[in-house]
Amino acid sequence: MEKIIETFELTKYYKNGIVGIENLSLSVQAGEIYGFLGSNGAGKTTTIRMLVNLLFPTAGKAQIFGKDIVKHHLDICKDIGYIPSSVKPHKYMTGGDFLDYMGKLSSDCDSEYRSYLLKKFDFKRKDLKRKIKEYSSGMARKIALVQTFQHRPRLLIMDEPTEGLDPVMQYTFYELLKEYKNKGGTAFISSHHLPEVEQVCDRAAIIRNGRLVAVEKIQDLMKHMGRTIHVEFKDQVNSSRMESPHWEIVSMDGTTLTAKLTGDIDKIIKLLSRFDIKDMSLPNPSLQDVFLDYYRVEESDQ
Amino acid sequence: MIGNIHLKQSVKGIWKKSLLLCAALFLFEMLFAVLSTSVVIQKSILRDMNDIPAVAQKMMGKGVVESMLKYGLIAVGYVHPFMLIIFILFIFIAASQMITSEIGSGTIGFTLSKPVSRKRLYLNFGIIVYLGTALLALSTYLSSLLGVLLFHSQKLPKEPFAHLAWNLFLLMIFAAGYIAVFAAVSDSGKKLFTYGGTTLFAFYILTFAAPLWKPLEYVSPVSPFSYYKPMALLIGGRIDLTTSLAIIAVSMVMFGIGAIIFNRRDISSG
């Protein structure tokens, strides 16, 4: 399958000695929605700014559409839709002027599709006549999203795209992203919003302190995370009677027990059936659990 | 083609401010042309003071008294800091709006994510500065010409005003070269104004101080203001072609240096 983005040991050190990213190697396949996760300062924005040629690599290289991002930046840009993390479109322009201007710079803008996008994001004609400086941050984000999609780019590079959007508009964005993917588009999305990545991404990478720590399909990532079981007993239970090689007890407090499943669930159910149980839950792990687990490892490493 | 779209948009963003500055300059020079018809007493004072302002003559260049005797307050209009401030303000506005404020506000990310090269962005900045400066110089020229025609019955030579406008243009494109370099390394309009403004002010002081202290004369050629000689031009002085070409070349080289720096720098916003 065609690789749309590929980085080879991409490294960025800032002048003050701070590590932006170090030896980052990843690849994004055509037609894939790729999530890029990390805490603040992990290196997500640094990576994205290097992909759009705002920052230059200290070492390593990256390719988009098989072309070097530094040497062939202008060629690559024709097929990219980019939205930065802190959206501040040209404030002296009206919303309409901004879209016209960005559309002309993209040279291939579909006005019908733009109208569709504007309708989706609930823009009225009068909104487009207002200066962007009069927009709320959510509106500014929406107009920036419209410009990202309007020229039907082959690749979307988005840094925290739903930051500041209300839940309804977030949902609209997810829908658009799904439509875009169904038409063969590829997206590279950094996000703090883990349910969003879980919902829209095919694969996700987790970056920590500038280094890649995991890249997997969302389902596979979550499989790594053992499921946690919560049990509430009717009576006090002795913890020694709860021991089993099939789980790892996290906490045992009189009548409540929390444990991480590590083995056969059937054996655990049989063990629990010997007791009177008041309540029990076995939720699926969320991406948030996986993410936090990776970061807990970091803390314990330190 | 795409570079031209960016240029067109930049012109759209700056033309109102440019016209406002042109109007301010026009009115300012016109005011001096009007005032010079009524302030006759000044000429007698100047005649009496012919020997006294030797320091001033030295600082302001040759012909300060003669030009003021001939053109009265019109001559003062050309050395008044207000006029220089208007020109410099325009260059700062262009640099800020097209380069540094885009970086500071993060909008540059949108622009550079499109097929617009950084070099082209800088070329557009240069084009706007050169055209805008020429427009401001033209405005000064027309204002003085009209002022003399309307308010002065005595026949004053008009030709020096064309030379003055050309001199102003050269002064400002030289100054713009420095600002272009500062804009290439600055992350915000504030930094550009601080460092660029301080440098130009230091050059301004240097130009006046150089005739008074020999060692400064050796460094004064780096100051754009050293080449601004309005008083000498009003009494028939000329700017030779070599100097004009040299200033244009230096200004272009500085814009080129700015473009190279800007092309290779990291932009940590957008």
C-alpha cells in the first residue's frame, strides 16, 4: 500500500537544547486516519510543523507522497490541508475573503463542496461577511476547518482539530472525516481528545518525550491493556481467598475489590461464584486507559 | 501565479494605511508651503544668524542657511522628523503585516501550508516596500510642487523637489534593507519595532554626530541618513548616478540576505 507520510529517524533539537523529537520513524498508509497522541510538550506539534516545513529537521528526513518534505515542499503543499493547533486566521479578513484567498492559493477549489462544508458547519451568509477578528474561537476554528477541506486535499495534517468546538460541531467534524476517508483521503491528526481518536482513527501512535513509544491499530492498542474488574461483595471477604494467577489485585478493601485481568476470565468467574456478590462491572478499556498506562510506565521508569 | 495572489492580498491588506500615510505627508508638506508665505520674519533672523548655526550647518549638511533663505519653511519640511517617521512607519507596517505579525499571530502556518515559497513571500514584501516608498516620495513631490504653484507668487525652481523625492526614496529603501534583515529574524512585530527602531534611531543620531567627531565619520556610511541631503539639493546639489545605483544595490542585497535568513529559519508558530 502507498505510504503517504514516512519519517526516517526524524529529529529536532531546539537551540536551547530542548529535545523536540528524537529518531521518530513512522509511516502513514494511503486511506488511513492516523492518530498522533502525546501529552503537552511530547513533540506532536514539533512533528507536525516539520511536516508542513515550518521547522527544519536537525537530523533524519521525512517524505510525503514519496517526496522529501524540505526539497519538494511546494509540490507537496498542493495536496495538503493543514490546520494548526492555535487557530488564528488572518484577522483583518472576513470569513469569506479568507476562504477565497486560501482557495486561490490552493488553486483548485471546489465551490460546491465549500458551500456544502459551510452548511455542515452551520455558517450563515452574514457570518462570512464579518471580519474574523469578530469571530468566537469556535467560529474561527470552524472557518479554518472549512479551508482545510475545501480544496479536497489528498492529505490532511491536523493539530488538535476539534479544540474549542462544541460537541455538535465535533460530531460534524467526525462525520466529514469519515466521508473524506471513504473517498480515499488520508489524515494525520494529533489530539489530546482520546475518545475522538478512538472513534475516528484507524491507527494511533503514542509519543512521549519526543520518542515514539507505540504504534498500533486502535483495537490492538486496547488489547494490550488488561481489562479491569470491579466487584462489590455483600459481606467482608478475606483477601487470601481471592488470590488467583488469572488476575492481579489492584486493591482490596473489605467488601470491594479491583483487579486487572491477566488470564482466563472463566476461572475468575468460577472463583467469584463462591461468594455473594452485590455488584460487578467489567468495562472495556478505553484509549485513555492505554494512554495513561504508557505514561505511568514513564513515571515508574523515572 | 500563486505568488501573485499573495502579493495581491498583501496589497489589499495595506493599501488603506499606505494612502493614509500618503495623505498625511501631502498635507504636512503643503502646510509648510502655506506657512512659508506668511513667516517672512524668519528670513531676517536667518540672515542675522548666518555665523551662529555653524554647528547646525555642520550637522545638517551644506546649504542649510541658503536653502532656508531660498525656500523658507518648505526646506524645514524636508528635515522635519515627522516626514521621516511617516516613511519609516510605512516600512515597519509592511514588514510587520507581511512577515513578523504573521509569525507572531501564527497565521503564517496557513500561508506556508500552501504552495507559496518563503522566498516569494519576501520578494512580495520587497515589491510592496519599494512601490509604497515610491508612492510616498511621489506624494511629497506633488505636495511641494502644488504648494509652490498655489501659494508662492515668486518663481521658485521646481526641479530640486524631484531630486528631493528621489533622495527620500533612496534613503527609505536603504533603511528598508535593514528592516528586512530584522524582520527575517524577528518572531513578532514588537521585537521588530524594538530592534529595528532602535537601530534606525542610532543611525539617525550617528549621522548628526559624525561631522562633530572624526572617528564617527568612518562608520557613518552605514547609516542610510548619511545619504539624505535635502538642504544641499534645494540649492542646486545633485545625487550622482553611482551613489543612487549603489544604494539600490545595497538595499536589494539586504533584502536578499533577509530572504535567505527567512528561508532557512525555523518558524515556531502556526
